[in-house]
Amino acid sequence: MSGNEDNGMEETNGDSFGKVKQRFKDRTLKVAQTKEMLSKQAVKSKEMLSKQAVKSKEMLSKQADKIAKQAEEHERFINKVTHFLGVIAFGTFCFLLGARPQDIRYVYCLFYFIFVPLRWIYYRYKKWHYYLLDFCYYANTIFLVMLLFYPKNEKLFMVSFSFAEGPLAWALIVWRCSLVFSSVDKLVSVLIHLLPGLVFFTIRWWDPAFFEAMHPEGTAKRASWPYVEDRSYLWTWLFVVPLAAYTLWQILYFLIVNVLRRQRLLRDPEVMTSYRELSKKAQKANNLWWRLSGLLGDQNRMFMYILLQAVFTVATMALTVPIFLSYELHVIFQVLKVSASVWNGGSFLLEVMPRQVVLKEKKKSEKQPIPPAPQVQALVAEETPPPSPLDTVDMGEPLSQ
């Protein structure tokens, strides 16, 4: 009996184990099916989202093309309006510069918040958005932080001064930025390089209430400024520290453009960067920059470009120290910057723009469809006036050549 009971117990245990095993298999199968179903749904959702993203991108691209075509159709009117507003705005700015120099920094902040985002949208459409990684935007962001959040920080002011009156200011002259009121893009490019220097000029010399408050905590106010007159201090915060900040930007720029986004740039040659643009222009003109960048061979042009830019930055930052210490020298430098921008603008209007207009008209004429021969004859017949009596008079044989 005991043997039969043991056998029965074993059979019962075997059956229960089999049932548990079967249940486990069923649950595993259900989990696998659920997982597969969720995976399919995720793939479908991803495909739908990607399709919607593509459709949205196409729709935005079509809308942008439509706006661009409408802008081309009304180009002359838009240029007139832009020129009018640009002249009025620049005149107002000059008035404020003389009447209320302490408010110029707020005008600059307003300009940054309005035009830099608009420029990003426009450059994104034109595939120029990598220009916004250039040093001028990096420096302008630091200016904004200093003016809004750390206005009493003397050291940050001096670093910002070095950027504004160093590489940014000299870029106006070296890269021939043009003050053209009928072009929003050129006007913004000039102001991005010109306004910071004017802002720090007004703070340095024309706004005593602002820089009198700019002194280290726990020290008494002094009549002279900066409050530490040691030349080594000036060279540290007008040259060494700004140069270190520039080096940091150069490393980040190289990593982003030449490492992280390298494949993206190789896939699309229409995407422009500063190096691509300068290389294209220099190669076309076969100028000094192109010859200097090729000293180490074509494969090292990027390295030479970085090296030349570093030399330019070191030289221009070194000049900010005497400019910072001399009011007369600083005034002369402001006049030089504005004069160079106006001169380049005049050269663009009188030399470059007429060629651009002729080229546009030529392209328009090439795009217009040529009517077939019967239509041409009909048009000629319609446009030809009836013969007058004078036309029927025999004027004799033509003169022999």
C-alpha cells in the first residue's frame, strides 16, 4: 500500500510540476507576444512620427521657399523699406549715443535679443547656421551675461573689453564688413562687431556712475579707474585671461565642427562654415590668405587657418591694453571702425551691387520661356505698325561699303 501511495504521490507531483512548467511557458509566450506587439507598435509610431516630421519639414521648406519667392518679387520695395528703417534706426542710435550714453548698453541687449534669434532662423534656412558658432557670437553672449548679471565685476568687464575692442573690432576692418542700410544681413553683421565696442567705450569713459561702482568689495572708492593700476594686472585681464577664453572657444569649435559634425558637413557641401566660406573666397581671389594657408600643403589648410586666426587674435588683444589706457586713442579707434564700415558699404553699393543686379536680370531673362516660332511671328505682326507713305518711297540703292 505504501508503495502504491508513493507512486501516486510521485505522479501527482509530476503532474503539478508539468502544469507549472506549462503555465510558465504560456506566460513566457504571452510576454514574448506582448513584447513583439509593443515593438511593432513602437516601430509603427516611430515611422508615423518620422513621416510627420518629414511632412512638417517639407511643408516648412515649401513655405520658406514661397516667402523667399515673394521677397524676390518685391525685392526693390523691401530694400527701400529696409534702407529707410536702417537709416532711421542708426540715426536714433547716434542720437542716444550723444544724449544718453548710459542707455546704450540696453539698446545693445535689445538688439541681441531681437536679431540674433532671427538670424538663427534665417541662417538655418540658408544652411549657414554653423556661422553662429563663430567667435563673435561666443563673445557677444559673454557681453550679455556681463551686462545683465555681473555689471559690477571689474575683471569680467576687462575680459569683455578685450574681446570687443580686440578680435571683434578688427574683424570689421580685416574682413571688410560693409554698412549697407538696404541689407539687413550686412547691417546686423556690422552691428554685432561694432556695438560691443561702443558699449564698453561709453562705460569706460562716459558713464562714471557705472564704473565707480565697479570695485572689489571691502575696498574704498577711488577717483581713478581701474582700481588696480598695476600694469601686470591689466595685462592679465586684458590679454592673458581673454586669450585663454579664446583658446577654449577654439577647442570647442574644432570638436563640434570638425569632429562631431564632420560627417554631416561632408554629406552636404551646401552647409557653410566660416572656414568653407573664407577658403572659397580666398581660392577664387587667389589672395594672400589663400597663399598663406597653403604654406604647409592643401591637407593642412585647416591647421594654418586656425594658426593665422590665433596670430590675429593675439595681435588684436595686445592692442587693447593701450586703447584701454588712452581716451584719445580709444576715440580714434571708434572713428576708424565706423569709417571702415561706411567706406566698405560705399564700395559695395557702387561696385558690387550693380554687378549683382546685372547678374540677377540675366538669370531672370534666361529663365523666361522662349515662345514657339508661329507665336513669335504673330507677336511681330501684331506689334508691327502699318506702313506709312514714306516707307513706300524708293530711297535708292544702299551705299557701297
